[in-house]
Amino acid sequence: MNIFAQFASRIEQAIGTLGLVPQAGGELDLTRVAVEPPRDPSHGDLATNAAMVLAKSVGQNPRALAEQLAAALRSDPDVAAVEIAGPGFVNLRLADGFWQARLGDMLEAAENYGHSTVGGNKKVNVEYVSANPTGPMHVGHCRGAVVGDALANIMGFAGYDVTKEYYINDAGAQIDVLSRSVMLRYREALGEQIGEIPAGLYPGDYLVPVGKALADEFGTKLLSMPEEEAMALIKDRTIDAMMAMIREDLAALNVRHEVFFSERTLHANNASAIRTAINDLTLKGHVYKGKLPPPKGEKSDDWEDREQTLFRSTDVGDDMDRPLMKSDGAYTYFAADVAYMKDKIERDFEQLIFILGADHGGYVKRMEALGKALSGGAVDVTILLCNLVKLFRDGEPVRMSKRSGEFVTLRDVVDEVGRDPIRFMMLYRKSTEPLDFDFAKVTEQSKDNPVFYVQYASARCHSVFRQANEQLGSSSVPRSAMKAAAHLLTDEGELSIIRKLAEYPRLIESAAQSMEPHRLAFYLYDLAQTFHSHWNRGSENHDLRFIKVNEPELTHARLGLVQAVSDVLSSGLALVGADAPAEMR
């Protein structure tokens, strides 16, 4: 139902009638031929660069070739006009009947409108959030959570087989620090005066209930156990408690992962999974013994002036080779990444997407290189970076620090402004750009608040249905009746709405393929703007109102238009992870 793909096929057929022969022989290369909306809507409905990208290969002037193509396209019954622009763009204006028929298609597809098979059921793993389980989610985690979740939703709607995954960083020094912090809270729960939390530990009050739960379960037993045994129990209970808190926080944001993968499983059985993964890399010729030059600037944690076991990642696109073992024989953090990616590849994923914070930019090349080495280039690895979110309250920035215990939790923000404004606004900037989140602006009821503006369009659609029920005396109009009357929609405002609705399938495909979920938020705002604009015209001109009691067929057609807008708003907002309200107060 992607009209741009449909017309790409028609244009290819028209090109085939021109008898073009490449000067170098062989067949015409049509891979660079594009069909898109013109940048300026006044230029038409569709534009193609076909003449410009083919002219050189066939030895013709681009505008002259464009004239030949235009002549061939004018015979298409759905094309009302063809114009040549600039160096050889071919702009098409489509007939009203074509757009009216597309509304019928939308009404027939209902909630499936926009669904695509472009993904070809390709198995995709999207890993996002993956915050250390050392406390509740804070607003800094929010953007990656929303971007990852919305991207997974969109890709699923576009025909990919998507798995949403969370990597639990439950191994390493930060977990040891967390466990020692909880031990203090456990002793506190037993009545001991612990004083001020020592520097370097987690002081947050969110650990108090964990200490109390341990005291309720074990009494004083942990104090008499060997330290290693006691700390192992504390670590297990603490990670479980933190992950339960994180799951609840994410659920409040309408984020639910299908897989939670524990890093500790990679270190189990004397790190057998890591050893196996490194052996696999070794057999593939990607591991060697050698010395790394000192890094420029500040030394990294991995660098040591000695011979090391190294991943030859520069052979597969990285800018430096990566150490796999430390001088004490312990595996590096990257070695666990090797094992984790190998596990994903063995789960038959064909594409691996990681949503990371902007401070993880150094991971991009090494992870892409690792994917190539482990899969022989068969698995695509993509790292998407999310820039910082700056939180403001009353014009003042809010500072966050998990270790100090003074931070704004994700739950705080959800409770104050609601899930939907957060979900939508986290997508209302490209993820690589910084984002300012202002409490006042995201709850403002105005056009300047994008989420309100889009949801208000949904509420207006439902208000039209309620008015129709009151004025027409029937509970609903069948979609078949709406579709049958669609040919009566001839006003330019009505046709503009259909044109905007017709962009939705292409938008879904492009957002999925480019992995840019913000495109959907922008589109929904544009659709709402087009709908509100026509609504306002109806306020001034009664002939344009949606309900004309004395003209039932025209009313059916206009209700069909409203129904299609409602369908797309509901579909798009669901993919964003927000509601499409029936009314707003």
C-alpha cells in the first residue's frame, strides 16, 4: 500500500517503453531511481530523479530524457499532470480519483494500514536500557528506553521479527560496591548505628528496604556467616530487588522487554562462555599475542605495557586492537562482550541493534568489528547513540547523581507529567541531538506541545463520531458505506488529509530501515496539523463540516476521512507507546 513504491514500479515500466540502451552495454541500472514527495508540495504529489540518474549512462541530456519519460507517464490514468523541474526532476500530480480510492484502501485495511512486509521476517535483536542494576531508573535512562522500544515496535510493524532485550550488568566492581552498600543497610535494619555512608558506596535511601528485607529473611545469620558466603547471598538478593524495581519503573513507561540476559551467566563455570567465545575468535584467526601502543591522551583501563592476548579488531574495521585478558589472568570487560555477542549470533539473529548513551561512542567500531569477526560478516551490527537529556524545573537545571543519592528518578517524572508526554517528547528530536525536557512545556495544552497537539487530534476525531451518533440517530456508519462515498471528497483540504495519510506506509518503512523512530513522531505532528487546519476551515465554512445531516452520502465520506485519521493516529501513537485518547479535559 506504499504508493511511492507503486509508482516506482510504474515509472520503471514507463522507462522500459523508451528503449534506452546503456552506452557501456548491459542493462539499465535502476537502483538509484527514487520516487519521493517533492520538498515543495506545490510542485505536485510525487517526484522522481529517474532522468537525472539515467541520462549519463544512456548518453542523453537529463531534461531531454525527462521530457520523454513525462510523455510516457501522461498516459497513466491516475496521473493528472506531469511537469519537468530543475535539471530534470519529473513531478507528478495525481488525479483526485486516485486519492479517493486510496481512502477506500485505508478504511478497508483499518488497524493494519501501514503494516509492511519490507522486513522480510528478518530476525532482529534490539538491546536497550541495560542500565546497571544499582538503583532505580533515572531520567537519564529514559531516552534510550523510549528510542529502543519505539524502534522495536516500528520494525515489528514493518515486518521484522524483533526481540526486545535487556542486558543485566550484574558482574563487576559496581555490583561489589552495591553489595557492600546493602550490607550496611542490613546492619542498620538490625538496629546498628551505621553513621554516614562511606564515600564510594551507594548512599541512596532506595537500598533501605533491601536491607530490611534481608533482616526479615535472615535475622542476624548473615553476620555470622563467612564473608564470601554472606556477600554472595546479599548480591543475589540485591540484584533481584534492583531488577524488580527497574522492571516496575520501565513498566510505568510502557517498556517491557522479552529477554533479560544476565552478564553473570557468562562468568559462570569458570567463565566457560567467555573462554569458548575467545577460542572461536582464535580459530577464525582474530586473536594473537602482542603489545598495544599507549593510547593517545589519557590511558584506558585496558592498556598495559606488556604482551597481551588481543583481538585483531583492526582487520575488521576497528581503529585499534582490543585486549581480552588482564595481567592477572582475568578477562577484560570486552571479553564478556565477545561472549555475549556470540550468544546472540547463536540465537540466529541476523541483525543486532544496541541503543547506547552518547558517552559510549568508543564502542561503535569495536562492536561492529566484533560482529564481523564472529559472524564472518553475516550479521549486521548497528550501534545507535542517544544524546543527553537535560531536565529543567522552573527554568533551573536538575542535577542527577546516583552515587550521591540525589537524583530525579524516572518514576518521579512519570508520576508528575504522565507516560505519554515522556514517550512522545523523547522521540521529538533525532536521538543523536541533545534534548531539553521541560516539565511545564510537556504538560501545556497548546500547539507548542507536540504530544498534546497530536492527542487532541485523536480526541477531535472521536468527538466527530459522538456528534454523528447524536445527529444521525445511529450508533455507527459501516466502513463499507464510508468507502463507497469516498468519491465525494473533492475539497483540497480533504484531499490534503488523504495525501498525508498516504505517506504513512512509506514512513513506517523508512523509519524502520533507517532506524530513526523520531520520524514517526514528526509525521504524527504533521498529520495532526493537517487535520486541525481542515477542522478550523470547517469552523469558518459550514459547507466543509464533517456532518451534513441532509447529505448522508457526503457525511459518510467525511466520516470515513475522520475514521482514517483516527486509525493512523491510533496506530502511530501505539508504536510510539502512547495512547490515542477519545477525549481530553
